[in-house]
Amino acid sequence: MKVLIDVTLKEGIMDPQGNAVKDGLIKLGYDVNNVRIGKHIEIELKDLEINKAEKLVKEMCEKFLVNPVIETYTFRFEV
């Protein structure tokens, strides 16, 4: 079972990477209001019941993959 995790900065946290990309897109003529940059993580899990897998992924995110002070995350399973 594969889990896809998306990590983004919380609202109100400055995103210098996103600002640089936004500025570049504007210079290229694209009408862009805002850009936020995040990370995408894919993890292949051993077969687990969905409830156990959800608990495991939340634990991995909260203990290691995500900085809860400045980041938030979502995840979904790909079977």
C-alpha cells in the first residue's frame, strides 16, 4: 500500500521559494496571485488494515516528516 503525503507551510508563514516562483511566473507574463511551495512524499507501507495505516502515517508525520510549528499535511492512500 502506498501513501502519498503533501506537506505545505501553514497560512501566515512566509514562503520565500513560493515568492521567487511567483515573481518568475509574473516576469514570464503569467497572471499569478500567489504561489506556495511544499513537498510531496511517497512511502510504500507493508499491508496493514486501513485504520492501523492511518495511525502509523499520522505518527510518522507528527514525529518526523512535518514541522508542526510551521507546516501542515494531508495524506491519501493509493492501493
